[in-house]
Amino acid sequence: MAINLEERVDQLETIFGKFISQTGAAILRLERSDQTLKNEMSDFKNEMRDFKNEMLDFKNEMLDFKNEMLDFKNEMSDFKNEMRDFKNEMRSEVKRMNKQWGELSNKMGTMVEDLIYPSIERIIQKQFDVLPDSLAIRLRKRLPDGREKEFDAVAIAGDIVYLNSTKSTLKSKDIDDFIKEIQVFKEFFPEHRNKKIVGILASLTIDKSVLTYAEKNGFLVLGVGDEIMEVKNSKDFQPKFW
């Protein structure tokens, strides 16, 4: 009985020894795993810190880029404003030069040659979408009864005659006279009697009230502009066919 007890104690000691040994090994492995995990977590933490720093650098770069783009946008806006101002100045200068050219032509008596002739074909094409078949300035004719008449400019396109009268300063009386001149034209050129006539008045100086009166009578009105002479009528104006 005593022997069996000793054997059992020895067995228990052996088993307990193995348990302690295995437990120690397990604890050692666990400690190693824990250290490995700690090292991996430390590496991950360092990587995240590096990533955070990189993102911060990227954010700062994007902010710098955004500021540069804002500066560029402001510079472009300033440039656009400068170009608009320059364009307006050039337009004003062109109008001023055209006005001076017109005044000089008026003094020399060559307004029709210098202002109307270079412009009327372009204006007819733009306003009526047609090119004149013929264009004459200072068109003069004498009737058998001795009467003589000169018309400033006459353009013909198909069955329409574009008759021009040019004045240095357009007055209401000039409009009344032009109405009569249209009838005189038909008398002097009976071959065009059955054609429709568009009246075109041109002048260096046009008062607003006179322009209104001209429109009321259905006349196209030309004045000094960006391209020597330009149409001064309102956008919705429709000329009258006489």
C-alpha cells in the first residue's frame, strides 16, 4: 500500500513537473507573441504617423496649389479687365479717328467718297442679306427739259433701289427733303419707277430726336462708328419700302 502511494506521488510529481514545464513554455511563447504583437503595433503606429505626416504635407501642398490657382485666377481677372479697358479705349479711339476723318472729308467735300462708298455695300449686305448689282456715287442726270439732279449714292440689288443722302449734320428738314427726293429720283430714272426704294440717310452728327423722326419715316440712318459708318437705328427697326 505504501509502495503504491509512493508510486502515485512520483507520478503526480512527474505530471506536475511536465505541467509546469509546458506551462512555462506556453507562457514564454505567449510573451514572445505579445512582444511580436507589440512590435507590429509599434511598426503600424509608426507607419500611421508617417502616413499622417504625408497626408499633412499633401494637404499643405494642395493648399499652396489652391492659393497659387487663386492668385492665377486673380491675375487672369485683372488681365481680362485690362484687355476690356484696352478694347474700350481702342473702340473710342477708332470712333474718334473716324469722326475726325469724317470732319476732314466734310471740309474737303468728299464725305460720300470717303465714308459712304466704302461702307454702303457692307451695310446693305448685313441689313438685307444681299449684295448690290451696281453702286454709283455722285450720280448725276439731266432731263431733256434742262433740269439736272445729283444723287449722293445709288445702289441697286434686284428690284430694290437703295438711295442715299449724306449730310454733315442731319436735321428734320433734311428728312422732309429726302421724302421729296425719292419722288424726284423716280422722275429722273423712270426705268426704276416700279422698283421698291429704301432710303438711307448718313451724317456725322445725328441728334436723337432727328433719328427718331427718321425712323418714323422708315429711313435707315448711318453714322460714324467702329467701321467708319454704322447703322444707328434701333435693333427692331424695319425700313420702309417707298
